[in-house]
Amino acid sequence: MKYLFIVLGFLVFSCQNDRNRNRLDQEKMAQILVDIHLDEVKISSMEIISADTNLLLFHQLEKVTLKKHAIDSVSFVKSFNSYVREPKDFIELYERVNEIMKERKKLNENSHR
């Protein structure tokens, strides 16, 4: 019985590592998410009433953003889902996203002076 728990523990651990092995590293993922969130801000500032038009614009901007970062949408979604399944990693990822946003805001404010 003791060996069954050891084997099950090993399998669970190896499956988790397998899931995380192919995900994007935190910095790259954070940079992509920042750009995606900035795309969302652009769309919301347009004050377009149609949800369909908003969605269409978002998908177009998302394609451009993913191309800019040389990543395909499937890899992005798999990586994002991998972070979501690991709450600690997800929190760390969004802490980095917030840091990048603050850095970009500061750069933007300094360039407008």
C-alpha cells in the first residue's frame, strides 16, 4: 500500500511537470499579457457599442500582438491555461504584468514631458 502512494505521488508530480514544461516562461508571457491588456484598453476607449465589433477588433489586435511576440494562439492558450492551473504561478505572473504596466506608464509619462 505504501508503494502505491509513492507511485501515485510520482505520477502526479511528473504530470504537473509535463504540463508546465511547454508553457511560455513568465517574462515572455507577462509581456504578451501586457500587450493584450493594452489592446483591450484601446478597444474600450473607442466606445463602440456593438459587442460583435469589439470582439472582432480584439481578435485582430490579438493576432498582431501574438505575431509581434512570435507565438501562435494555441501555444499562448495552453501556456495561459497552465498558469491558471497553478495559482501561485498565476499570481506571480500577474504581479509581473503589473510591474511591466507601471514601468511602461512611467516611461510614457517621462516621454511626454
